[in-house]
Amino acid sequence: MTSKRELIEPTPGDKRYVRRDEDGKFKEVVDVGRSLAADQRQEAQAKAKPGQGDRGDR
């Protein structure tokens, strides 16, 4: 199982979702606006667990 997405804001107004690896380093980084827009464009058929919202149809 992958780690949960974590919301960070490195500078005011720049929010990002990140996943960390076992060492605590960033494994995957995605901008919040782009992530939400991609979610709206697609119709998910599979439910995702809390914190795994981007993994709905994998």
C-alpha cells in the first residue's frame, strides 16, 4: 500500500499534494488545482480509501 497524500503549502497560495517514501522524502508531488481539475474531468468507477483520492481507478 502506498502512503497517504499529504497537503503542503511551501509558499502562501501554492498548495500541493505529496506522497513520501519510507525515508520521508517526496516520492510524488502534484499541484492541488491540477489534481482537482483532473478529478472533475473523469468519472471514477472504483471507490478509493480516504487519503488515496487520486487512486480511484487504478
